[in-house]
Amino acid sequence: MTVSSLVQLRSVRCCWSLPRWQMNCHNRTVALWTSVTVQQILTHKKLAELSRISMCRPPILWGTGWLGKAALSTTSTGPKEVMLTSERYGVQRLPFSRVSDSDLAFFERLIPSRVITDPDELKPFNVDWLQSVRGCSKMLLKPQTSAEVSEILRYCNKRNLAVNPQGGNTGLVGGSVPVFDEIILSTALMNQMISFDRVSGILVCQAGCILENLNQYLAELDFIMPLDLGAKGSCHIGGNVATNAGGLRLLRYGSLRGTVLGLEVVLADGSILNCLASLRKDNTGYDLKQLFIGSEGTLGVITAVSILCPPKPKSVNLAFLGCQSFSQVLGTFTTCKGMLGEILSAYEFMDDKCMKLVESHLKLSKPVTGCPFYVLIETSGSNSAHDEEKLNSFLEHAMTCGLVTDGTVATEDKKIKMLWSLRERITEALTHDGCVYKYDISLPVERLYDLVIDTRARLGKTAKNVVGYGHLGKLGTIPGFLL
Ligand SMILES: Cc1cc2nc3c(=O)[nH]c(=O)nc-3n(C[C@H](O)[C@H](O)[C@H](O)COP(=O)(O)OP(=O)(O)OC[C@H]3O[C@@H](n4cnc5c(N)ncnc54)[C@H](O)[C@@H]3O)c2cc1C
């Protein structure tokens, strides 16, 4: 298998050493106080050139996300100029061909009126969601079928043209946009549902289906998608699989490595790999689809997904609680796991600094105040009386033993959505506050918040804010560093 014409620059894996432990993080942005090593995932002769990452703070104008505006209903002021990735990191263009008039003619014949070359139209597709990296692609292709993707990749492979697959462009590590003039292959028009089996709960759809649309489609049939994340209004299921996205439901339904049952992928030479099984148990041969989950477009373009969807819970409760310390956040987690058992579906924490940013930049208000930490606990079950009884007895216990100092519970859909937006929109709030260095890190749960405290101490006044929040339920957090 050749990957020569698929884009060669994907998420940069930084290894950042703090005095007390080592951690791995995925991010393309580079903090000026850290030492950074870069391991590009794909092979290339000029790989060494990519590791010359500038250690200086880049002179980028950071602003609110206009891509985010389209995607997440933010209130932004419009696009700001983002420095070219190639200039910022001083990387060299690899020896790929440049798009010629005859290439353009080929693509226009293949997918008429779905070839974008207008520089203004191309702008949002060249910049990532965080507005931290920018490429200068001169062509965006919007295929509708796997056969078209296959023709495109076969041609690009022959012509040695670099390609950058793109879904909803909500990725936070810059992998969704080109570095140079790679052709952007968008899955935006590959948005067809292929089948849904009400007995097994197995959905088969094209890779460009927007996560929220899938969820709405399933809700009418009393099912839900097994994943949910703040970017749901824009991200594509193919992008979710390509990034192995976790999200808010991971605690309950597990990772995509378990819920994705099959994939159809077009490889770099145009051949179509059909692993689109719809079997919950499939012990025949190699599980090739696993290679593509989390591969970020480096091995091929995912064109269709088969995924196991759980029934829609009949009763959902959401508690928003305040805790006085991180050890109480942990104690509350342990206690609720024990007392809520099978109905616990999400456990998220956020520190007070995050909440202040959400309040000041997005004008959302939280129902509980005066605590350094807040947690969101969601229960999903099939019997509301039973679930409420369990939740109430847990809350009573947590309050009595001082784990939680204040809180509120929502059972109505509208209030639940409102409370969830306090958590889901933190990423967006951060982008309103300046230049964001955002790390998605997994650490032993009892050490999680030490990271934020240590970083604060280490950065001192250099950082405007150092915040911590995330899916504690899956033993990870996402601290955001604002400079
Ligand atoms: C507000 C917000 C909240 C988020 N919350 C979470 C979270 O809770 N958990 C989490 O894990 N992530 C989270 N993310 C990041 C998450 O990874 C992405 O939002 C999402 O999974 C990417 O999907 P996308 O369609 O936007 O892909 P893109 O951003 O377009 O692409 C992401 C990567 O996948 C590749 N790719 C895209 N489509 C395909 C395809 N069909 N075939 C092959 N490669 C492809 C791209 O080349 C790129 O490398 C969040 C992002 C935002 C903005």
C-alpha cells in the first residue's frame, strides 16, 4: 500500500517534560516554555525538516472562531489572518506536483461544479477551528460517492499530488487543514444514510454525515449515537472515526474502537477496502478497520461507517454540583460510581476559572456559585422513578458527608441542554480569551489537577489563565493554557 499522495503532515506529537512526571499530548501548537520533540507519523525522506519547530511565540493574531461561528453558533467578529503553518514552523514543502490546468480539467470532468478554486471560498477550509494553523490549498474537491473518492485518489497518486482529507474541520490539532497547497478532499457531500437496523441498532452511513444530524435521525427511532461532543453540530462521523474521538458518552458506551463495527476506506492508490461489516461479533481474520480508527487520514479516506447505536434512554437526569477541592471531585466520582452504578452515563469536571470564562465570554450563567470546582453528573436509564430515587439518595449522601456543597438537578430537556452547554462550550470560550495552548492529556486520575497547579506555578504571570476541565469519567482531562 502506498501513502505517497496522502498528505504527509498530521498531528504533531509533543513530548513535554514537567519536573514530576512525563506526559504525552497531541497538539500542533508549541508552548514557548517547553521542550518539544516531533514525531511525524508518516514516512518521508524530508521528515527531519519537520522537526525544526520554532520555539518562539508566533506573531499570530488570535481571534474568535469564525469557523466556530458557523459550526457552533458562537458570537464572533469575523476571520482574522492566521500565520501560514509553513512560515510559523519553518517546514519545507515536500516534492509533490503542483495542481495544473489539466488536473483542474480532469477534476471538473469527474465531479462537475464540485471543484472549488475561488480563493475566498477556500479560506475557511485552509484554517483550523482554533485558528492556529493555515495552509494555502488552491483546490477543494467535494466527492459524493466512494467511487469518486477512488477516482480522485487514483489520479492524485499517479500525478504525485498531495491530498488532505477533511471532515467538519473541527479538529483541535491542526490535522484537518493543509500545510502547503495540498488538495483538500472534503466529505461534506458524502452525507447519506445507508441503512439502519432497528433490531440490532446498527447504523451504516456515509462518512460525511454530521454527528448531530445522525443523532437527530436516530432519536426519532428511539436510538442515539454512542458518542457526543461539543463539536457535534459540525464534525462528521468519518472525522470522529479518523480522530478516534472520545467525548461525553465514552464513560457509558466506550470508545469508537468498540462501537465501530465496520468501515469502508479508499486507500491512497484508489483501491476501495470494504470492511463495512454489520456484525457485532465478527471473529473472521484480521480486524483491519482498527488501523483506520484514529489514523487521522494518514492511511486512507474513510468513506462509510457502520456503528452500533444504543437505545435512547427513557430517563435522563443531570446534576450540576459544586465541590470545594479536587479531592472532593474525586471522592464524588468514586461515590457516584458505587451508588449510581449502571445508570451513570457521564462525569465531567471543570474548575472555576473555566466557568468564569464561559460566563464572561459567552454570557452563560451557572446555577451554583462560590466553589473552586464543579461537576456534571448525568444518569441515563429506563425507569425515571428508579433513576431519580438512586440519584437523590446519592446526592443526599454526598451533601451529608461534605463531598458536595451545593447543586441543582435537571430532568427537563431544555434545562439539561442549558447545563450541558456550560461544559460543552468551554473550548469555545477559551478561544475568546486569547492565544490558546490546549492539551488533551490522560494521567492517573488522582494526579490530574496537579498538572494545572504545577503549570500555573511554572508559568506565573506569563499565562493569562491556566484552566483544567474534562471527562473525568474516562480518567482524562483537557487543560487549556491561555497566554
Ligand atoms: C468544541 C469542540 C469540542 C470537542 N470535543 C471533543 C471531545 O470531547 N473529545 C474528542 O476526542 N475530541 C473533541 N474535539 C475534537 C474532535 O476530534 C473533532 O471535533 C472531531 O472528531 C473531528 O471531526 P471532523 O469531522 O471535524 O474532522 P476534521 O477536523 O475535519 O479532521 C480531523 C482529522 O481527521 C482526518 N479526517 C477527517 N475526515 C476523514 C475521513 N473521512 N477519512 C480519513 N481522515 C479523515 C483529517 O485529515 C484530520 O486529520 C472537539 C472539538 C471541538 C471544536
